[in-house]
Amino acid sequence: MPRWRSVSSRNGADPVVVGSGVGAPRGRHPGWPARLGPLGVRAGTISLRPVRWRDAMAWSRVRLRDENYLRRWEPDVPGRWNERHAPTSWPVQSGGLRAMARRGCTLPFTILVDDSFAGQLTLGNVVRGALRSAWVGYWVDSELAGGGVATGAVALAVDHAFGPVGLHRIEATVQPDNLASLRVLYKLGFRDEGLLLSYLEVAGSWRDHRLLAITREEAGHGLVARLQRDGLAHHP
Ligand SMILES: CC(C)(COP(=O)(O)OP(=O)(O)OC[C@H]1O[C@@H](n2cnc3c(N)ncnc32)[C@H](O)[C@@H]1OP(=O)(O)O)[C@@H](O)C(=O)NCCC(=O)NCCS
């Protein structure tokens, strides 16, 4: 059994703690904090680093502009979009993510492209012991869509999860009509494990989600290496 409990927008990037975190490890945990990359993709050079308070302005600008692009895929959260994504909301959100990271529950990354804010990727619900699993959630600035950013970011994060973090299985849940996200995961070798019925409340309805997963054995020599072999990424 996991020693602590957290749930989240598995397919977004903003986890929500529902337990007290009692029993969770304190201080640093394997693989955190970390900087991942750089990795060259079509859109530019991507890297991942822990979320920071100073992401506030860039985070808010992109999230407010991309409301329609993001909202149909992300779990419902109380409050108005404009208020939840004001720059003043970020310190609380990023502070919560960083606190969970210190407890070992979550690895919350900011995605950078050419050193500019480009989105978020979170490894969440990190469970150790015999399970050693986590989920991955992500979103990317719509102006970079189709540039290989999410694919490269997930590859970096999964390799990190199976390396320094010491996990064995990474899951992702995706609405069946989120073709871009499914494509990201299929390109990287995630397997489809079935349909989760009425899984998550999104845009006012309980939506089915596909469950996809990859294990350490299936990742072989790593997902970044796989992308490089397929000509989809390069060392900058
Ligand atoms: C899903 C998302 C993260 C993808 O980010 P991205 O950086 O554009 O992803 P990539 O460029 O790495 O890959 C996207 C792939 O989907 C393909 N794609 C995009 N729209 C598509 C569509 N409607 N049908 C089929 N394929 C599509 C792209 O062509 C690309 O594949 P390719 O490299 O073979 O050409 C981004 O669209 C996003 O943030 N969406 C909103 C939030 C979200 O859905 N998060 C994930 C929830 S599970």
C-alpha cells in the first residue's frame, strides 16, 4: 500500500493533495530536484527544470491566452479560469507543487523551449515499495503545437523516472478524442491498457479516458534514444 495518498489531474499538470502527507518521506527524494535535457526537437531546444515562483507572468500569459485549447482536456477545478490563472495565483499553486515534491509525491517540471517558458510536465502520485509507479501529465503552449515539445519532454521525464527516480511503471490517462496527446504517447511506445469509464470530470461531464502505460523493461535503452534513432530528436 502507498504510505501516502494524493490524487490529481492525471492528464493535466496540477496535482491536488487529498491526504495529509503523513508518513511521506521528508526532504529530498531520489531524482529531485533535477534539470533534464537539453534535447533538440523541431520547435527548438527543450529542457525541464523544477517549477519556480518566477514562472508566474509567463505561466499566466499562456494559460489565459490558451483557455479554449486547454480547458476541454483538463479536469474541472473550482473557480473562474481568469482568477485561477492570474499571476497572483501562481505562488500558491507552485508552492503547493514544490511542497509535494519535497514530500516525494510529485516531480513538477516547467518545460522550457530555447530557455523560455513553454508549458508544464508533472510526474505525480509517485508510489514506491513494490509498485514503484507514477503518472505523467503535461500541457504545451499552443504556439508551439506540433513542434515535438511534448514528445521530447515526456521522453526526458520517463527516462529520468526509470533512472534516478527509480520507478518501474509510468501511466497516462487521455480522453479518446485527444488525438494529439495519444499520438505523443504512441510515438514513445506507451501501450493502451483499456478504457476507464467516467473517469474524470472535464468541462462539466464525467469523461471516459484511455489508460496508457510503459514499464522500465519496455523503455529499453530509453525514450530519448528511441526518438533520436527515429530522427525525432537530437542532441543540440
Ligand atoms: C497534447 C499536447 C501536450 C501535445 O503537445 P505538442 O508539443 O504539440 O506535441 P508533439 O508536437 O510532441 O506531438 C503531437 C503529435 O500529435 C499530432 N497531432 C496534433 N493534432 C492532431 C490531431 N488532431 N490528430 C492527429 N494527430 C494530431 C501532431 O502532428 C504530432 O505528431 P507528429 O509528430 O507525428 O506530427 C498539446 O496539444 C496540449 O497541451 N494540449 C492541451 C492539453 C492536453 O491535452 N494535455 C494532455 C492531456 S492527456
